[in-house]
Amino acid sequence: MSIQWYPGHMNAARKKAAEAMEKVDMIIEVLDARVPQASCNPMIEELRTFRQRPCLKILNKSDLADPAATQQWLDFYNKQKNVHAVALSCKKPSDVAKIPALSMKIAPHRGTALKPLRIMIMGIPNVGKSTLMNALLKKRVAKVGDEPAVTKMQQRLYLGNNIVLTDTPGMMWPKIAYPSDGLMLAASHAIGSNALIEEEVATFLADIILARYPALVAARYGMKTEGIDGVSVIEGVAVRRGLRIKGGELDLEKAAHIFLQDYRTGLLGRISLETPESRVELLATFQPPPSLSDVADESAEDAPEENRDDAISRRR
């Protein structure tokens, strides 16, 4: 199953972000600590690298992730040029309170009354950007919801202490190169439910958790995990929850939803779906993904013949 999700408003959001980035000093990119690299938008990386903007990567929802895996990711990102990474929960005021000081260290030439520090907050949908904005400003200024793509418009807000924040809508990218990335993002609720089949996503998730955290499955659902696969886990959830449809068959759709919710809310335990090591293994099994410009080329080539020249000329 290959999941792709790029609603029309995200293309407009990308263009506005590219324009606004010229007038900011640094980027805060919010990632999901359970899937840091899968939730890292290559378009954001491309834009900020082009503008040579430093980045504070926040591994949010770290209270839901495996602490050992999170530390590996922090070590990985903190070795990168112009990047500083921290793990926290945007729902904890004490964690969020650290961010202004960290930002001032990253851009020490700004932060005065004449030259306020201008920060753009970016990330894919449902990683916690709006929660972070509200916590930083200590009031509700951004709509928060347990669905991807709640924020639709860019907004500029004054934090105080000579810091200006620009909040951006959650942005996906036109083509997810690796099928497992799409599935991990879907499992972590970063992709709209209309773009996925929950049973397939839950089965994929169950296979990963069986391989890495079998004891958590056994503890949560009281099932033996030796010799079973993801399908068996979803069936087991249906049996233990008494989920059946008319005719007595197992309600696997409802069981899949329960399993996904247990992972998303942390009821299954602290779980990370990828590590730097597993990422290396993933990349080794695939050809290099197409660049974002190549994706645009494909889009132009797929256009009707009468529109193709116009599409290509617009890119030039």
C-alpha cells in the first residue's frame, strides 16, 4: 500500500512559506519523536537550506516515544550543520519554556528591540505546531485538533522578549518516496483518514511493534506473540474486545481503529517506529528517491498535451 496525501491548500502554503522564509532568522521544525525522519518534510529542508537558515528541530511527543531511540535521533541531528535538536512534549509548559532561550542561542545576532528574533514554525500536519504556539504564547491563538491539517493559514504573532513567531499550516510534500514512510505517518495520524485504509495501516504497525516491542502487545492485549503476525494481532484485539459484525464475523475495521488509537495515545507504551539504524537499512533497499524538481517534471509530463508546454514554461 502506497499512501500519498497532498491537499491543494498545501501547495499554496508552500509558496507562502518560501516567500516568508526570506524575512525570518531561523526555523523551528516540529517533528514526531516516534517517526522523526519520516515526519521530516524534504521541502522544508530544501527551503531553509537555500536560505541558509539555522534550524531547531523539536522532537515532539517524546513522552510517547522510546527514550533510547529518541537519544539516537538527537545524536544524529545534532551532528548536522546548522541544526540543533531537542526532545520534549509541547503539552508540558516546563518543556516549552526552554524554547525561547534555545532559539536565542541559535541566532544570537538577533533578539533586540531594533532587531527582534524572527522565527518560523514549520512541520507536517498533526505533529503539534499549534499546541506549541499556544503554549509559547500562553493563550489559545491557534486551533488545535486531533486531525491532520487543522491549521490552514499562516499567521504572525509577537511572543515578547523581542521574538516574533510566524506559524505555518502543516505541509506534506508532493510524493512520499518510501511506502513505509507513508504507513508510519498514517499510523501516527499525520495523514488524513480519507487517504488510507485503517486495517492495512494497523497491520503494518502491528508487524513493527511485534518485531521491536512484543512485550507491549502481550501486556496490553493478553495474547501470546510468538509466531504470530500483524493480522493475527488485529484479529486478537477483535476477539478480546468482543468486536463482531452482523453474522458473527470479527469486526476487524473497529479492531484496527482501536489498535491505532492505543498506539497514538500511548496506551500501548512508549514506541518508536524508526531509528537512525533502521533508516539506513531502509535507504539501502531503495533507489535514491526523485528530487522535488523531478516530481514537478513528472507532473508536467502527465499534464494534457495542450497544457504541457505551459506547465514546463512556468517552472522555468
